[in-house]
Amino acid sequence: MRLDVHHGDNLAVLAGFADASFDLIYIDPPFNTGTVQVKRRTRTRRDPAGDRIGFQGLRHRTTVLGERRFDDRFDDYQAFLRPRLEEAYRLLAPTGSFFLHLDYREVHHAKVALDGIFGRASFINELIWAYDYGARSRTRWSPKHDNILWYARDPRRYCFDVDAVDRIPYMAPGLVGAEKAARGKTPTDTWWHTIVSPTGKEKTGYPTQKPLGVLERIVRVHSRPGDRLLDFFAGSGTFGEAAARAGRHCVLVDENAAAIAVMRRRLRGLGARFHRARPAVPG
């Protein structure tokens, strides 16, 4: 198992990798929300004159310790994304799989682009990661899911280790009998999983952090021990942690200095090696 983290523009870094050199590629690019994403680190303590009321009506005061910002606005998002999707196709091994994690804003445009790059036959699944947290809209159905598109380099040959799929409880265990209820069932293409808890140990403070449980499932089922994995929008490094814990070699790429700082802390105990990409020399 090895973790390599590259700090630099992903297109420049990817150009240095050989064709068909990765068995599994997952990316979680910016969603083009049109906003600046902000994640604040806070500390809350008891204070009779505090600014918020908590359990049993006791008052607390919240102090902002710091924040991280991420500009998620693009004039031409497809012009930004498409060359990176083309690189993913070039880098994918003959039996490899590619996962693109987006939401409702851009996923339909991305699927059309991927159908053109991979071929429509290479589209295997759209996974829905559903969660239930945050504010509710009063003008429309509240969007509470992300979309993950799965493409195989060769739709006849790819890794899907059904024995590695985790089991989940039946919603109506009384209808299936004690044995099946005890064993549980395999998930469908809709994955119910909570977001990263704002107060949990998993939290890194990175604005777009995804839960480890979602990415662990992708790593376990769609790769084998010893496989080489890639995430070139690495962010907080969740995919790298999932890969390392499963015994995979993983390459992570991000140009955001804040992301690199988070990964240095998060992946320290997993033996990650950090590389600084050289800036391109003007021709």
C-alpha cells in the first residue's frame, strides 16, 4: 500500500502518468454551485449570556476559530471539466472503472460528455447518495442527494466484487424471515448515508468533504488489493484514506493549498508521500 499526494494543477500532473495506469479512478470535482463555499471551525461553551440556546434551555456562546473558502463558480464549466474527463479515460486500465461525483446542477451535461468519451455502452450505473440533513426549501422539493456516474473502460470486463458488498438491514425484516433479516441485504443504486457529522471525529473542516463510508464501498467493491487508484480532485483526502485502509496504492492530486494542508494532517499515519508539481515553463 502506498499513498502519493501531488500538489499542483491536475491536468499538468496527469500528463506525467502513463496510459492505462490506474485500475479505479474517482473524482469529486467542483459542483459549479455559483457560490463561494465556506466551512467554519467553531468552539461552543456554556455562557448564560450566550448567543444560542441548547439542550434543556441552557445558553451557549459560539466562537469562530477559522474558516476555509472554496470558489465554486465557472463561466464555462464544461470547458473546464471535459479535458479532465478525457484524461480519466486515457489513464484507465482496460478493466478499470471511473466514478464521477456531482449533483443535479451539472450531472446531466457531464453524462452526455462521458457518453461521447467512453461510449454509451460503457455507462454501467448512476448511483444516488441520499442524505437527510440541513435546511428545507419552502418553494420546491429540497435537494438531498448527490449523483455518482459509473463508467467501465470495457463494459464486458470490470471489477464488481459482490462478496465485498456490505449488507444493510431490511426495512421490513418481518417479511423475509429470521435468517435473511439477520444477514441483511445488499444495497441498490440508492445509497442512504449520513453526511460527515459537523461534530464527529471524521470532520476535517474542508468545505466539500465526503463521508468515508461512501468511498470505502466504492474502493472495496470496484478494486482489488494491490490495485492502483487515482483521485485528481482529492480535497480532504477521503478517497485516499479509504484506499489506504483497504490495501490499495492511491495517487491523489489537488492544487488547493488548504486541501494539501488537510491531507498532511489526515494521512500522516498512513505513510503518505507529498510531491510538489513544478509549474509549467512558458513556451
